[in-house]
Amino acid sequence: QAVQPPREKTTKTECPYCSVQCTMNLHEEKSIKVSRYSVTPNKEDPVTDGRLCVKGLNAHSHAVDDRRLRYPMLRIGGTLSPITWEDALGRIRSEVTEIQRKYGKDAVGVYGGGSLTNEECYLLGKFARVALGTKHIDYNGRFCMSAAAGASNLTFGIDRGLTNPLSEVPLAKCIILAGTNIAECQPTIMQTFRKARQEGCKIIVIDPRETATCSIADIHLKVRPGYDAALANGMLKVLLEEGYVDRAFVEERTTGFAELEEHLKKVSLAEVAALCGIPPQLIVEAARIYGAAETGMIFTARGVEQHASGVANVRNFLNMVLLTGKIGKPGCGYGAVTGQANGQGGREHGQKADQLPGYRLIENEEHRAYIAKVWGVPEESLPRKGVSAYEMMESINRGEIKGLIILGSNPIVSNPNAALVEEALKKLDFLLVIDLFESETAKLAHMVLPGSSYLEDEGTMTQLEGRVLVRRAIRPLPGKARLDWKILCDIAEVLGKGEYFRYTKAEEIFQELRIASKGGKADYSGMTYERIEQSHGMFWPCPEEGHPGTPRMFENGFAHEDGRARLAPIEHQNPKEVATRKYPYLLTTGRVLQHYLSGVQTRNTSELNSKYPEPLLEIHPDTAGEIGLVNGGRAKVTSKRGTIRLKVKYSAKIRQDTVFVPFHWGGDQCVNRLTNPALDPVCRMPEFKVCAVSISPN
Ligand code: SF4
């Protein structure tokens, strides 16, 4: 019998990782026994010009990995054992019903993720409020974009990550990249910034480390962690005093100038320079370049945002945008560079404790009435506002939440003060985790359900520009795994709420999401899968079917009722922990090129994990010398909350008072065992980016 040649199939999909959402072609070579996969970039991708980074090139590996969860698993005698879906759903019904009977509806919480599709984010919010009737829902995106979202809402009246499409970056004559390491976190858009530079743009990078992104910098402001608002105050003072204010723009389109001017008069550049650890002349030079540029853009990311003053920090950069009138025009704008795949969409559709779909507010009576009508439930049945992600962990620790359902998230690794989080989760009467692998959090679960990967799931994702893309399912689910949204519907069914969750495909959920978002700030009502696919994505707001979408925001006005943006005086606040004799160094955290979030997917991808298998303590050689650390040796790092032990990596590119550790690992290597859970008063973002530590040889 003739041997059949392998069959090859090529399908278009999107990378499941960062917020660029690069499109790619997945090639499957299928012979009788095995399938081999490979990936090539989509040359027609208008955002990346056909580029993929190492994560995207290897993204399929985890999805086809044999270690994927394939069956529902119940913990029996300390071990997870396979059970049927029928048994799993029956058990969920009895556990949830019993907890809610004994302790009330709010005793069960829901914890989501920023990598889920828009349909799943929407459904998770509805599931919590309608199927469980609990106020407790929040997600890991609280740690991603909440500070930028809070600042944008206060300043512009609306929060869309990038106010302009990335295609306008090369039109800018000055770009400030504040606390964003694009070269490692969103590598495929680096070429857009390089292009801007080739066309004469000056690039200013603000970061305590000389990251790979500094390869395109004209000026690097190596700021002390936690002093971003002070730095912005210094730059604002120069802009004001040296005549770079766009008076007409400020007069016509903003409020609050007089207060800001008064505040800036009191700012001392010498003090700012001392706080930031940057020569004053460099601050002046950076401000002059931005002020004098005809066009300009400012981008912020977690380096500025993950602070207990994150909202204020971002607002001060927005003050710079407004003062110089650099917004609402080609090559002029602001962007919060999202980290997670659907960091933008994840926060628009009701997954946050304080929000309903379309960015509606859960405490606004009109908004509640509208959503209750869309969902077909009595308005009074909708729960009120719950608490933020980390505060949920504290509520669990206090015994107020007894059951938790987690979808697509690994909170033990991603929350600050991770030891408390672990302690809290161990106290739960019932912990249900839906994931692809047995993550650190799943290892504590009473039950684990096998969910869907990006190759099996269908739905829309909103990438960092605010561009909505459709991702099609291209592979069957492994074993008995189910689609994430289907699992939510199945649980709703056994809880007696199935009538509100009757969908046969993701597109039906999207149809409902369109109605739910109509008239809200993030309005998707004019989009259909067909329209999105025809135009390589559509930008919201898109309020009706004939509407082309909105690539550039604020051309004619801002979203506050009076159409004006808000300038605001920002007083610098020191970080909640500063260096002391006992804890003399500052710890900051971040990402590396090879890993994504808490590493559940990338640590299970050998091509990626082999290149960066463990977290390294990045430390200046002079600082290491003072402590007695050797390159490649081990160090013990201690904060007020815990101790971890790490391998040492010398780097002359980091400030001498600061050390850096990536956050993609759990257990004894989890840097979030050290980080500070002090929260921003507006958005409840924890202060991941700076805490005081002591370091010694291990
Ligand atoms: Fe593109 Fe980000 Fe995926 Fe890399 S990780 S391929 S930049 S979407």
C-alpha cells in the first residue's frame, strides 16, 4: 500500500500573547500519526508589516502540548483525579449553592483575565452578576492598565489605550516612552518607532534601566523608581517657563490651567533633579525637545503606572500632552501601552468590580437599568460594586469570600504580597480554576477544568490601539476540554440560570455585547464579525453599522460633558517604601522577551523556557561588589513581606540604587512575594514597581 504524503493545511490566526496581537499563518503538516506545526508571519498585517517575535513564533507549542489539561479534575485525598463533566458540574452546583446558602451570594467571587476574548470577558461579568448574583468580580487587568485608565478617564473623560493608530508614530517629531520597554514587551512595533527616528523624530526613554528600548533613544532619563510624577513636574515647569505652551489649545480645549500654572511656580528643578537622580540639564533638554517639536506623542506603561500614585503619575504626563496641544492631530497623541493580549477589551465589558459592559458604571442607576434590560433581569437583582483584584484576596483571607472561580489567571504569581495570596486561597472552601495547565494556582484548587487555547477559541480581541480583531477557531479541543465561554454557560445551567446563557457560538455573545455597549463609551454596536474581518480590525467607538470606527480620538473635543480635557496640578508623592538602613535597595519588576505574564503558557514552551529558564536578579556590578555578590552566584533578597533566592546577573545598565527581577515565575522564585500591595486610591493599582529590599549572598 502506497504511503500517503503528509497533508499540509495553513490557517490564519493571531498571537495569544501581547497587546499587539500580531497575525500569523499556522502551518499544520499532518501525517497518520503526528501533526507538525510551524508559523510564518502574515505579511499583510498593517500593524507589524509581517513581523513576529520569538513568543509568537512559538505560541502554538503550548496549545498542542501533551501536558495540556484534558479532563475535569477533582482533588481527592490531596491528588487531582479525572472526573466526568457531569460529576464536575454537579459538584460545582452543590459547592456554590451551599456556600451561598450559608454565607450569602457575595461569598463566592469570580477572578478573570486580560487575555480572554471580549466575548468571554463580557460573559464572565454577566455570569458573576446574573448566574452567581455576586458583587465580587475583578481580574488581573487591574494590575495592567487601571492607572492609565483612571488617568485617561479623569483627563479626557474616556479611556482608550492609544489615542492614535500606530501608523501615525512615524509622523511624530518627538516621542516620550515613559516606563515602557517596547523592545521586549511589544517587539514587533519597535520598527515603527525606528522608522519615526529615521525620519527625524527624537526619542526620549524614561526608565531606571537602560533597557533594549534605549537602543532607539536620543535621551535616556534614568529615573529613580517611584519619581515619575516629580520628573514630569520638572519637564512641565520648563515647558511653561520657556514658552512651549499652546495657549490657543489650552484656552479652547482644556480647563485647570491657572491651577496647574500656580502649582508649577512652586516646583524646584533642582529638587526634582535630586529626587529623580537625573542631572537637571538633561531634564531641561528633554522638555525642550518635546516642547519644540511640531508633533509629538507620549506613551506610558507599567513603569509609570504600577505605583500607589499611578493615576497621578499618568495624569502628569497627560498634562504635558495638553499643555503643548499635542493631541487630536496626526502624529500627536498619548498611548498607554497595554501588556496583555486583550488588556484593552478586557476592561471594557464588565469584568471590573466597578463596571458594566461598554464602560458603564455599576453604581450609575441609568447604566444599571440599561444593562438589566439587555440581560432580561430585574434591575434590583444586579449586585453593587465589589472590590479590586488584590482586595478580593484580602477579603478571602478575612474569610468574607469562601468560594472562588478563576478563569485564565494565576493570581498566586501575579498578585503583590504573593505569600498572603497563597495563604488566602488555601482558606477557601471551594476553589475552581479553569486553565490550560496545572498552574501554581491550580495546584491549590479543589477542582480544575480544562479550558480552551487561542487555537480552539473563537472571538474578538481589542489590541493596544483600540482595534478590534476577530480570531477564528482553527483546531479541535484536546480530550474533554471545553470552550471557556461554554464552561460558564454550563455552570450557569446547573445553577438554574441557564435561560440567560443560551448561546451556540461566540458570535451570538458578540451580538449581545454590541447591544450592551451601545451608547456606552466603548461602543461596539456598529461592528460585526464580517465588517471587522473585511478591514483588518475596526477601532471603537463605532456607534452604528455605517460608521467607519474611530482610529484617532479627540479631533473635535474630549469626552467630558463640556468637551474639554482637564489639566490638573499633581503633587509628587514619594513611593510607599523608600530605601532605609535595613532595606537599602529599591526593587523594581518587569518582563523579559521570552515570557508572558505569570508564565503558565511560556514556561510550558520549551523553546522559550530554555532561553530564559529562571528569574535573574539584575544588579549593577558596583552594587554587587559592595554586597559581595558574584555574577552567576546566588543572592537572598528580602522585603518586609518575604524572602526569595535568585541567581545574580551583573548589569551596568541599571541604576546603582536599584535591582530588577522579572515576575514570570511562581513558588520560591516569585518576586511578588516581595512586592508592596499598597494601592492607588483611585484605581486600586498595587505598587509593583518599587519596594525596599535588603540583599545578601546566599
Ligand atoms: Fe506579536 Fe506580541 Fe505575539 Fe510577539 S508576543 S508575536 S509582539 S503579539
